[in-house]
Amino acid sequence: MHRHQRGEGRRCEVSKHQKKAFAEVVGLLLALMLAAVLMPGTAHAYTQKETICNNGHGSISPQYLVIHETANPGASAYNHYKLYSRGYSYAVHYVMELDGSVVYHTMADNRKSWSVGNGNSRVVSIELAHATNKADFDKQWEQAVKWAGDYLNSRGWGIDRMISHNDARMRWGGTDHTDPLGYFMQYGRSWNQFKQAVAAYMGTGQVGGTVEQGEAQQTTASASGSNSMGVYTTTASALCVRKGPGTGYARVSYGGLTANAKQHAYANGCLQKGTRVTVMETRGNWARIPSGWICLQYTTYGGGNATATTASSTGTYRVTASALNVRSGAGTGYGKVSYRNLTANAKQHAYANGCLKRGTRVTVMEVRGNWAHIPSGWVSMDYLARV
């Protein structure tokens, strides 16, 4: 009787040890699975490529990280990086791939991007390439959470320093964009969920990705600060010249080329490889030269200081500062324009010291860096909002 009871006791004791060992094994497996998800260098981690290719519009000391989305469905981050490398005026600091696998660092963090209107001098921006399916979006979401958390931690910033483009719109004005709210909603997510996920990730102390050196491209900002303008060299064996910025426009015939272009063109009007052209204006990936329009994809930048501006920068703007100085040149080193030297129209909207009042509508005819040429002189674009 007693022997039987002792045997039962041993079996119970062995059973308890087995359960404890099983629980420990399960716990270890779960820990290994979690580590595999969070460990840098795994298939789940993003890679940040250092591919600085755009010089932006002046120096800044940013205080916030802004999350954007490209609003260009299906266009890869690599495509945006190549666009930025050609001096695109609206490049940002970072752009993340459709599935979150790669982040291209395209502009130094201390350079100004034209990305959030009146808050441009305060922010570092990242664009999320617009995924067109949920599988890619879910991967991108996971990596965007990690990248944002890693970035904030690296700068010693809290989650309060991360805002959306929509937040920037409400905080500083000068922009009407509300991204990435609509993009997140498309896949059943929200901005608040993203912030919560980033905050939770930051608390883990993990680092979600790796940084490697990419193939940095030559910055295309000219000495005058006028991005995209200057002298380029054609790289295609035969580059078509068109009558407008796109393949939908007709080709320019040989007879329609300038006398100089004819010396470097074939009989069908296409420019020969190695032809040097002067770019006077850009629209997206198209450049206007004296003979017409060419695709920038088939050119390399060679420098120059052309002062023409992109068509997307000109137009009517509204003054957002309470009193905006007008200067005689493109920079604070130039003297202020006095009241008597303003145009008659500008005088109706200016103070006695020559500063323009808030709400004054101005016509921008040319842009150099972050300075806009209006009929009365030059004003800083930091204090203008497009009408």
C-alpha cells in the first residue's frame, strides 16, 4: 500500500518536471521567434542606403520628423530617388520602398526640403512610396514603424517630434496636403495607430534595420542655387526633341531645331550622344532646351548657372508673414526695397517701411533657391503660400 503510494508520488513529481521543462522550451521558442522578427539584418529588416543626391534649398536645424506618402501609386522609391538626383525641386530627405525593404537617404538632414509649406525649415521628411496591394503595404507599415522609431531614438527625440504632413498643415500652414491619412485609411489603418506602434517599438530598445553606403550622385544644385538648370550632356544614342514635356507631344523635326542643335543632330532631328544642352526649365522628368523638350532620363548634369525656374514654382502666391521684407536680390545679403521703390500695386498692400502685409497676393516670375522674384524685388518663399 505504501509502496504503491510512493510510486504514484514519483509519477506526479516527474509529471510536474516535464510540464515545467515543456513550458521553458515553449518560452525559449517564443523568445527566439520574437528576436528573429526584431533582430537587425534579418529578412524582415529595412536597409537604409546613403544615396545623397539633392542639395535642397539652404541649411536648417530640424526639430521634427514628418511622415508623407508619395501619392504616386506603384512608383517605386528607387524611381523617386532617380528623379531627386536630377535636381528635382521638391525632393525630400528620405523615401521608403513600396514593401519597406529599402530607404533611400537622398538629402542631408540639415538641408531644407520644400515639403511642408511654412514649416520647411523645421523638419526632416520621409516619403512612403504608395503601395498598390495590401501585402506590400503591410510589409511597408512594419518597416516604417521601425525606421521612424530608429530615427527618433537616434536623435534623442520623443514620439511628440513625429508628425504627419496633415499635422504640419494645421500647425504652420502653407500647404493643403493631408497625407498620409488617406493612404493609411485605404488599407484600414490610421495615423494614431501608426504613432502608437512607433511609440511601442521605441520602448523595446531594438534597432530594426541597417545602414549602408549607396551610390551617391552628384548634387545638381548650381552655384546660383537654381536647381535643375544648367548644362547637361545627352547619354542616349539618339535623343528625340519634342514640342512639349511628354511623349504625347510631337517630335521636333531637324528643320525646327536651333542652328546650334542642328550641328549635333541626325537628319530625323534626334540629338547625338554627347550633345551638350542648356536646360532652362523643368517639368517633372522633362527639360526645356532652346529647341524644345527632352527627357532628363537620358542626360547627365554638367553644371552651369542658368537662372530660369521650374514652371511648377512660378505663379500666384499669398504672403503668410505679418510683414515680409522685399529685397533687391535673392538673399538676406541684399538691401531692403524701400516703400517708394515698390510697384504701384505693391504700395497698396505695404507698410511705410516697404514690408508687404499678410495676405498680399504676389506674382512669382522666377525662383532662385528659396527666393522668389516678384515685380517689386525678391522675397523669401518661406513666407509664401501658393494660391
